[in-house]
Amino acid sequence: MYREKIDAFVEAHRQELIDDVCELCRINSEKMPAEEDMPFGPGAAECLDAAMDMAEGYEFEVTDYDGYVAAIDLNEKPRHLDILAHLDVVPAGEGWTVTEPFEPLVKAGKIYGRGTADDKGPAIAALYAMRAVKELGIPLKKNVRLILGTDEECGSGDIAHYYSQEPEAPMTFSPDIEYPVVNVEKGGLKGHFTAEFAASEALPRLVSLDAGIKINVLPGKANAVVEGVDKAVLADAAKAVETETAVSFLFEQDGSRTSITAVGKGAHASTPEEGVNAITGLLTLLLRLPLAECEQTAYLKKLNGLLPHGDVNGKALGIDMEDEISGRLTLAFTMLTVTGSRLEGQFDSRVPVCGNEENVLKVVKSRMEAEGFAFLTDTMNPPHHVSGDSDFVRTLLKAYEDYTGLKGQCQSTGGGTYVHHLKNGVAFGASMPGRENNMHGANEFVEIEDLVMSAKIFAQVIVDLCS
């Protein structure tokens, strides 16, 4: 019902959709220090303002929730469906070659730029779905609200603020993942640990190590400075470790000190198997060097034993587990700093439905504290599961199947979305299955066809659920 009209409308507004995505993606909306009326910094605030202006230009009613969230309503009827999308982005990172991170480029059917896939492009697709229903005059009995947040990448404090003032809608989906429908999200253990030790000036030694940009980003680069290491010894060790780990190394000499840059491949922490961890590769190299025996070196060895290179399932920590509903536990070692007398690190583990504080958190804490580390994490984020047999989920799957011709089915993810704590919330789109869009990495892009198709699917879902 209404498919031909929806198809025609979205196709007629294809270029406008592309232009609107590019407008938002020109704004660096990564989290910055808070300012007055800007809880997540000026970049996120600018992007939120731009999106609100855009929606008002299309004659939607827009509500600003204290700079945390914008709500865009299709009509004034009772709320029935919420669509949750976010305008904040992860840091730009390094390695961009197609365009600069915040200079969106349309090329070969794609839009390149930070946020194009995660999540500004899908947010605009949802807005255009609402435009289609509104401007085509399709009658609805209930309201749809598009909620645009600004802190999804850094803890979702925006949505917490919003839901402290508003109730959940009976149904919610977030277009922040791959089709078809994700109705299971793994739980999360954000491990945070430290260790302190006596400083040593004995050579050769590690002067410092600094790696990681965010806890949920597998680092593609890591840096260390060593002192008193022979160049030939360093080169030989690096050659062997490169072969073993797929991490490459760059060196810069400054007197008796050498700066080492480890280069791997960045990835989202929920899919560490898709990256090459620069931190663990760098640790592997450091422990192949003839570092003087001291407390710092001893802790590096212990750390390498607990979080070794290539262990993306927590085997060494004793938490490798799997279930049929949500798959296998993953673990990404994402942050580490080391000085002469202290180290601090973080890892991001995505835990299947069978995992809990007893068989994950307490096991990790025991293992790390047995090796002398202070483990500072005392809670876990529980997994999320919505029945795949509900009318809501079946409606989403039917729209997906009708418009794409592909089989619709429920699936699970290790990546957390906005709906993780919502009773009847699932993730739905906006990229087609198997699409590699470099989300959270360099050269992020979105397929224009995916956005156009998503706008059509979302419009049909609105009609089917709210008529």
C-alpha cells in the first residue's frame, strides 16, 4: 500500500537527501568539553541546530531538549513509533585518503566522510521517510517521532536526559546498524585497570607508551619510546614481530632514545577480529627487546599474558563463551598508557546472553588482581533481547523483504545501540547486509542506494505501524 507513491517521492528527492547528508557531515560533531547550553560541546550543538533548522524547513514540529536531543514529530497524534538516530561521531582518526573527514565527497555512488554511515546518513533517511508520508498526505492515526541525539558514541547521556522527561514509545527502532533486524544486543564489560610500580633507570628500558583514542575503538596506531636499545636488535625484533602479528613498525631516533610507532588496522571494538590491534602488537615487540629486568617490565609481561595479541575472545582471561542467541564473547584491548612508575589500561568486551557478572566480571577481576593489577570496574551492562515473533518486528521484516527482495531475519550484535535499554527497541538498518562502510575507521562512507532504499522502507514501516 502506497509503495508506488513512496518510491516516486524518494526518487524525486534523491539529490536533496544527498545534499542534506553532506550538510550535516561537514560539521565535526565529536564530543567536546561542555559549554553553556552545549552539554557535549560546540560541534555537537552546531550539528543539532543544523538538523533542527532542516526539519523546521520541511515544516515539522521540533522540540529541543536542553541541547541534548531534538525531537521531530510527524503529527500531533499519540506517539506510537520512535526512531532513534544520532548526530555525534567518533573522532576523525588518521589514514583518510579519499577525502578529509569533514569534507564529504560524493563519488562512485557513495558519500565519503565521518558520520555518513554512522549515523547522520541514516538519520536523514528517516527524516525523508517522514517527509514522504507527510508530503504525500498519507493518513495516519498515530504519531512518529524522530529523536536525534548527540552522545551515542560516548555513553548516551543525551538519551538518558531525554527519557528522564519523556516515556518510551510503544515501539522504537534505531537505524544504526546492518539490516535486517537486530533484536539481540550483547552485554558489555568496560574493563579499567591500573598498576603502580617502582621506577627504574636501568637500561635498556621503556620510557613511555601511549595508545588508544576511545574505549570502543580498536586502535590502528600505538606509540612508545625506548632508551638504550641497539638499532640492529630493534630492527631484527620488529621484522619477526611484523610477520607474526601483521603489525608494522616505524622508528625515529633521537640520541639514545627511539620512538616506535606501531601500525595495525583500526576497527570497532565490537568486531575486533576485523582489525589488527596496534597495542598488543607493540607489547609483543617490546617484550622481544632486551629490556632490563624491573617491576615495569614484569607488569608488561603479566599484561601480555592476560591480553595477548590475537586473543579477541577473552581466552587468556578465562571468559571465552558462546550461545546460540547472541554468539561468541569478544574482547578488544583498546587503551593503554605506561610511564616509569604506572600503567593504566582499558578493554571493551561484548558479552553474550549467557554471560553475567558472576561468570565474566568476577572472573576477570580475580585473574587481574591475582597478577597485581587493580581492577576498577564493578558493573556490567546486561544484554538486550526483544522477541522476534512480535508484530512490530514482523512488520519491519516484511517491509525490508518487500522493498529489497532479500530474506528478512533477526540477528544479534556485539555493538550497543540507543535501544539497548528500551523494553521494545530494536535496531533496523540502514546499511545492507555485508556492506563494508569503514564505520569508525578511515574513509567511512555510505552507499547512496542504501539511504534511498532505507527512506522508502522506513516510510512503509511508518504507514504500516501508524495507519
